[in-house]
Amino acid sequence: MTNKDEVTASMELAVDWLAHSRIHNLSPEGSKTFGSFNNYYDVIRKSCPHAHTEITGYAVELLIDLHEKTGNRKFLEDAESAATWIVGMQHQGKGESAFGSFSRSLSLADGQKSSKAFSFDAGICIGALTELYRKTSESSFLEAASQAAEWLISVMQNPDGSLRAVYDLRQGFRTSGKWYLPKSLRTRFSWFEQPGCYHCKNVIGLLKLHSVTGDDSLESASTRLCEWTMSQQDSQGGFPAYYQSKSVFAHTQCYAIEGLTYASEYLGRRDFSLAAEKGVSWIIKAQQSYGRVPDWLHGAKPSSTIDSSALAQALRILTLFEDSDLSDESASTILRDLLSMQCTGSRDRHALGGFYLTEYNARLMKIKVPRVYSWPTMFAIHSFILRDDESSRNPLNLW
């Protein structure tokens, strides 16, 4: 049994890591990276490779939550710095197919921006910029969010409601990568380059923007995306990782549930809620069947890995659906597994407090990949906040 003090200590350690480690770029002010967050810290190489727009978007939302929880003005100032960096990553004057999108990342080694712009990243940044606009009334944040939403709806959304995954400034639209790999590996390493259930999370950003602007196209696009996502769900409640796959990835399963849950609350669509609840049942059944939430499930065969980001996502989802003994029992087990993924015994201050992403459950031992990642840490902190504060357990507080 995990006690409240253990969770509080974990959250404090994680917040300190995000605020003071190399994962957060806060010097020098005015640099290309100032305000941004990196994807991971390599414990072996003692370095971070890239600053990421998607991840910095999550950070903005979390920093706003931490400011509201603690009243510490520094969190809000860091959120503004992060959002300003995101705006600087937006494509302007690059042609109709790129205008309003965000470059995926910036290399810390050479300062070069990625040529790729992902639909998913745009959705996350739209929500973050909109939330910060609510707090600050800074018009540049709302303008950037609106431009990104226009790109998603006009350029990236397909007639059936799904989203194209990525636009490359050098190669144009990309639909399927790594064709040379066996199918099982291709699924694992290219799902994010294709339309998939994970895009349903984009409705959170679109609907947050709708709540500010009242633009009907945002609501229409969100509805069509949710309806397409529901059409992908299998009879067991699983959402395949992408439209041509039968494998379920716990990480993207949670993204689909989050988007449908938010949309159901915002739009009053009971069918969205029912699909989300069915997806939650899939998580609970997987956890009970295998004693853990497997990273991937290929038919009835689970992978030997677990993913801390999926654990943290599942925990916050189950916290919102905690009206049954079944979900509470699973949530307690998931919380225990999640806490075991935190780096707590390192002398390296740039690693201490962050969460490892992947653990391999080998026959004789468990092996964690020696990198601590920013987004699972952010998701974990948010799940702890929701569990600690019942008043915050509103689907519209998802991000």
C-alpha cells in the first residue's frame, strides 16, 4: 500500500527536477532555447539532445496548475517563458501547407529546428497557449493558438475526421515511415507518422480555444475527430495504435480516452463518454490480467515492457473514473508501479526526481533504460495533483 506521504515526496522531488535540472532550459535568457523543456536527460552521456514543442506545451499546462496550487509566481513566469519559446517555433510565411504549424524540436547540439511539423504537437500547443492566454490576456498566445488551429483544420484534417500526422518542410506530407521494418517493429516505431487514435487528444486544445473564441469550426472539427476515433475502437474497448494496426499501445489508448472524456464533458455527448468508459475498462482488464499495464498488447500477447507515461496517464484517468472498487484497486497498483519508475537514488542532480520511461521485464531482472524523461514526469505530477485535490477532478482539467 502506498501512503500519501510517499506520493507527496515523489511529487516534490519531481517538481524540483523539472524546475532545476538540465531538462529545463533557463539560461542564457534570450537564447534559442530559453524557456523550453528537453525531451530527456541521458544518464550515461550526461546530456539532453533536443528541446521539444509538444513537451514544452505540457510544461505550460503543468506550470499553470502548480501556480494555482501553490500561489508561487515563479511557476507562472516560467509558463510564460515556455509559451514564448513555443510561439518562436511556429512557422510563419513558409507556404500554405506549413503556416501556423510548429517545428517539432530544436537540436541543442547545433541549434537547428526540425523540418517536421506534427498535428499532435500543434494540438498540445493550442491548449497550452489558450490556457496561458486566459491567465495573462497576452494576445500573441491567442493568435498563435488560432493560427495553429487553422492549420490543423484546413490543412491536416481529412474528410473522414482523422488527421494527417506530419508535414515535412523538405519532403511534404508523410503518411507511412519505416516501411523496411517487419510489421511488428514498424507498428512500434512509426505509429506517430500515421493517423491514429492518439490524435483524439487534439480535441482538448481545439475545444479550449473554442471556449475563448466561439469559432464553430473548432467544435465541428473536434466532433468529427471524436467520431472517427470511436469508429476505430475494437469490441474489447481497445483503440489500435493507428488505423492500419491491430495492436494497442497503452500510451495512445490513454490519449484517445482523454480526448473523448474532455469532449463528452464539453459537448455533452454521451456516446463519447461511453466509448471512453469502454476504453477505461480495457486498461483495468489489462492490468488485472497481466498484473500490470503492458506497454503494448498484440492480440492477447503483452509486451515485456511498461511505459511510465502510460502509467501516469492511466492513473489520472482512473482518478476521474474512481466511482468503482474495480478502478480503485487498479489505480493503487498502477500508482505503485509508477512510483517504482522514478529516479530516487542518483547522485546526479540532473537525473534525481525524473521518471524513467521504459522498463524491460526480463526473466531474471527488470531493466530500466538509463534516461529520465520530461513528459512522464509531468504526467505523474498532474496525476498526483488530481489524486490529492478532489475539487480538481474535472474532465475539463485534462491537458
